[in-house]
Amino acid sequence: MKSFNQLIEECEGHIRSGRADLAAKKLAALNTAEVPRESRLPLATLCRRASLTSVGLRLLAPIVHPERNKWRAEASQKELAEYAVLLFRNGSTQEALITLDKVDAREVPEQPMYRGFCHIFQWEYDQAADYLQVYLDSEPAAYSAFVARVNLAAALVSASRLDEALKLLDANIETARANDYHRLLGNCFELRAQVYLRYGDYKKSRGDLSEAAKIFGSEQTTTDQLFVAKWQSVLESIESRQTTPLVSFREKALALRHWESVRDTDFYFLKVAFEQERFEHLLFGTPYGSYRKRLLKEMTAKPNSDSFLYGAKNAPCLDLSTGELTGSTLLKPGQKSHQLLTVLLKDFYKPIRLGGLFAELFPDEKFDIFTSPNRIHQLLFRTRHWLESNQIPVALEEVEGNYSLRITGEFSFRVALEREAEESHEVMWRKLNRLKGDSAVVSAKEAREALGMSRSAFHRLSVWALETGLAQKQGNGNAVRYRISDTKIERAA
């Protein structure tokens, strides 16, 4: 026990002195199976602060999941809350929210703030603002309250609640100056600059960005500095009506792998010089509903089609809706490899975290740090093998637990605006509906031939369609026919 207490003290000291890397090195060497129950929560919290999410999950999963709990005692409210934050850091945002539902805010006052962070990650800024305000209403300690007020201001800006944001930021700047909250003062100037930019008051926006730059410096080595540089390039491009500053910044953001800044750069590029191709790339390549609504509203534009060609034009094209490559079914719709490609192509900008990938592919299951990563790795292995076997120039990449798809040659994907990792039956019945038209009546033979399915495979599909109400059966034996209900297909979609 003494050695674990000593480890906790040492790692706490490293993190507070700004050497989280030293703490991470020690924590990464932990044999989590040997850690006693009483040391798991403080060690898991240190893991989160040192960006060792997987180690933190390994410490708390045996407590949170009853089937792994050898102590025969339920997880405490603080253990549940910490586990939820680790899930969120892992990308398992919905499971994190479900876990936080079990946490009493009276015992863990930070619970509403944690919920707010989850909603921010999902671009649900109005909900985030509500939860951050609930946390503030609990009257937390002064510094914690101010951090929440800065995050609340950021949520209000992103939710386009600009008047509220400006009022809060004016107050925040006074508080930060009075209490010498140096870095947070810079954050507030950068956020207020965004408000003035949206108002069209470029002089005030430039002034606040200058103040933020004085605080953060100009080396662009931190996220804070990058944000200042981003809004300076946006402001310069809008005022000059030239896209050169945005193009230059976009290259820097790509090199630093700051994907949301790349997305924002494309948004403001369109406001300076509209391009239909870039507009559709941004629209189809952004999965967040609130972002899409703002894009459509501010650009007053529409896509030319309900699908988008992602990749090289006039190249072999895999249609994600059907699994077809140039008219022939190459990838069985709905199978896990098909679902994996669909998930990886939901966002053209930002890679998806391991937990988020698992949640998309296995939506009815909880993330298990001991088994879930291996299931994802096995699926990635099979899909890479399939891509290589079919000579498809696509790479599935992983960088620090974030996964993405990259086209490496002359190839493209056709993607719909709304796309999910559908099960195979839904995909095939949707395809049949497209092939045979609205409210079509088809025989089993006609349906099998249209879909390229065997008798047994179509039998399973037809049983599913009848059970879910997507088809009505007419006749018996060889004369059986199926009426496809178009309205129910749309509702099921």
C-alpha cells in the first residue's frame, strides 16, 4: 500500500509542476491487476490528467462492471463519475452520458459540468450551456467556477447566442484581470473577438485578438496560439476579400492535425469566395446537425445532389449505400467491413476515437477496455485485407487511438448526406426499394435477381421485412409476391 500512496504523491507532484510526461511514464508501467480498490480512483484520476485514458479505464472497469467486480461492492458515485469522464476521453460519449445519469450531483457537484463537456463534443451547445449553468448554480470554488464560466461563454458563442456570450465575456475579462487568471484572460479575449467578428465589428475583433496574442505569444505552438492565428487569418481574409491568409493557415492546421480548425477554415473560405465543391465537401463531410444548419443558412446554398463523390473524379467509385463498385456488388451491404467504412467516412475532417468507433459499430454494447479494442483491431485487420485483395487504394490509419480513412490513389466513394452503419437487412431492403420503385409488388424471384441473393439469403431477408412491417406478403408457394411499403421504409430509415 505504501508504494501506491507514494506513486500517487509523486505523480501528483509531477503534474502540478507541469511535467505530466513524467507522471505518464510511471503510470503506464502500472500492473493494474495488482492495484487495491482504495488506490484505483486516485490513480485513475491521475491517468486522466496525464492523458492515459486506457490505463484509467483498466483501473476502474473492474469496479464499475459487476461481472468483473471482485470486491462485491458497488462503484461509488465518484468512481462512476471518473469512469464516465474517461469514457468521454475515449470517445464513448453516449455511454459516458448514460453513466453520468447514475451519478448524483449532490455527491459529485461536477456531474453537470461533465455532461456539458460531453454535449460540447457532440456540438450540442445549447444543452452544454444549460448543464454548465447548473454547475455554476451549485456555487463551486472560485477558480473552478471561472473555468466553467469560460466554457459557458464558448458554448454560447458556438450556439450563436452572441448577446449572452458578450455580456458574460465582458464580466469574465474583468474577473480574470482582477484575479490574475492570465491564460484564461487570453481565452476570453479570443472568444470575444469571435463575437465581434460575427457582429461585423472588425476593429474590436482585431483589438481583442491582439490582446490575446500578447498573452499567448506568437509561436503557434499551443492550441491557444493556434486559435488566435486562426481568427486573425479569418479576419484578414474577410476584410481583404482574399483567401490567401485562410489557405496559409489551413496548411498549418493540417500539419498540426487540428481538424476543427481545418473545418472552420473551409467555412470562412466559403464566406469569402464561395465554391460549390468545397461547400458540398464541408456539408457532406460534417456529421453535426447544428453545424450543417448554420452552413446552409449562412451560405444560402444547396447541394446539387443527395450524394457526394468523395475522392478522385472519373475514377472507380464504391457506392456506400449499396456496396457496389461500377455497378457490381463488391462489398456486402451491412456487413461489419461495410459499416466500418461508412463510419470512417461520416466525418471527412476529424478522425474518430476508439470508443466512438466501437459505439458506432456495436451500438447496443458497452465499451469494455479489456475486449473492445481487440474487436476493433480484428475488424480493421479484416477490412485492410479486403481492401488489399480487391486492389482498392485506401488506407485505414490510426494515430494515438484516433482512426481515419485515407484514399491513396485514383478512387472515390459515393456517400449520402445522411449515413449510418446500417445492418445488412436494412441496406438490402432499401436497395430493393430503389430498384423496384415506390410501393412496388415483386416476386421472390424478381427480388432475388435484383439483389443478387441466394434463396436462403432472400428468405431470411423477407422474414425480417415482414416482421418489421416493411413488406406485405401476397399469395402462397411459387406465386408469393411482396408489396414494398415506401412510407414505412422512410420511417425505418
